[in-house]
Amino acid sequence: MTALALDFVSSTSPSQVHAKRVPVLVSKVPETLTNPLESLSSNDNFACSSQEQLCGEGLSAGTSPQAMLRELGDLIAGRQPAKVLYPLIATDLRRFSPDISLRRVRSIFNGEVSRLWDDEAMAIRMALSHRRNAKARREFARAAAEMAKKLAEQGVPLSDDQHQVVQSLSAEVRV
């Protein structure tokens, strides 16, 4: 080691002295085996793995707009390439936010935006919930039709009202 490097390492500059005097942060909650200490930095996403009741069902407070748009793309067209999904997602989002551009949708989808406007965030949430609800209704209609079919095989007749409900649900599946 050279003399200059040795002087630098052994020096007590004000910045090094200050760094040595910073007190160590101590948590007010002691860590135990039943209550492990968790520390989240400002960069960590808040995921609701153990706190599902606080964040709602299936949604975490830290869901990114990029992840939401990717899920929306999967609900719209399955496993299509992103180039195909951009206009489809933009069409869905324009129902709730007419001013959103295709370029903005692409940048949100790719995670290139640093800020998201309130109307864009609301449009993403609304479009995603609309698609999720439509998917759930289709699945329910399929299950009802399957149940009616199995009941007919077992010899249990449906009433006229029940038959009408099953018919209306099956018409919804075809649409």
C-alpha cells in the first residue's frame, strides 16, 4: 500500500468521525419467534400475503399499473404478443378515459412511466374489474349450464323459471 493510501485509510476526516457517531436504530417492538421484526424500506412494495383482510380479496396495495395492464391483456386476448395487445388494451381503457393514447398505453405496459395520472389509474382499475366480472359471469354461466345438464341426466326436471335462467345464462356465454 502506498503512503497516500495508508494516510487515507487511517485518517479521521470529519465525515468518517460523523459516520462513527451515528446511533444504531433500535426497534421499539422486540423481535420474538412468534413476532418476527419486519422492516420495509420506502422502495419495498407492500404485499398483502399475510394481511389479506386489510388489502381486500386478491388485490394487494402494491399492485403496479404494469402488472394490472398485463393481466388486462391476458383477459382480453390471452397469450398474444404485446404489439397485438396495445390497441386492444387502449380500446378498453378509452371507455373510461377517452384521452389516453396508444403511446401512453405502451409505455405503461412496458413500465416506462414514472407517474400515472388519476384518471389513467382509475381507467385501468375499471377496465380490469369489467373484464374480471365478465370472465366470472361466463364461468358461472358455464357452471349453471353444466349443472342443468347433469340434473337432466339424473332425471330431475327444471321448472320453467329455472329453465329460462339457464337459457339466458347460456346465451350470455355465446356472446
